[in-house]
Amino acid sequence: MNKVEIIFKEKAITRYGITLYSKEDTLDFILKCKDYGIIILGIDAFFISDIATEPSLENSIDYSTNMSNGDIYEKALEFISKRNEDLYFEIVCE
């Protein structure tokens, strides 16, 4: 668990072993990753309900093949900003 994951541990929702954050917390998480220089490899989106956790591929993004991390944070912030409030996100990072 990295520094940012520790900071956000109390804000997370865990479903089927997946750590998920609200849109607002995801935006804050990305900013903290930038502050600490933690590389974001991807963001996976999910719809959650009382009975299901459903992945949303069209609302997910992979940065793992991008060799330059310089603008990943801005791209991630822009990407999440355009997503619906009812989505929850798993942030995959170093």
C-alpha cells in the first residue's frame, strides 16, 4: 500500500476485494499521487448497487503503456471530471 492509498483508506469502499472511490475522492487521489510522484497506471470504473458491482469499460482508462508520466495526472483529472457521479473508481498505481 503506497502513501496515497494509506491516506485514502478510510474513504474507500471495498467490494469483492476491489478498492473503490467516489468521483470526488478519485479526483483528490489523483492530485495526491501527483504531489507524491506516484505513477497512475490506470483507472477502472464500476457501477455499484446493493446486489452487484458492474465494471464499466467505456468509463475506464489504461495509462500503463504510456512511458511519459508528465501529463498523466492532468489527463486523468480531465477524464474523471467528465464521468458521471454514480460511478466508483479503482485507481491502479505503483
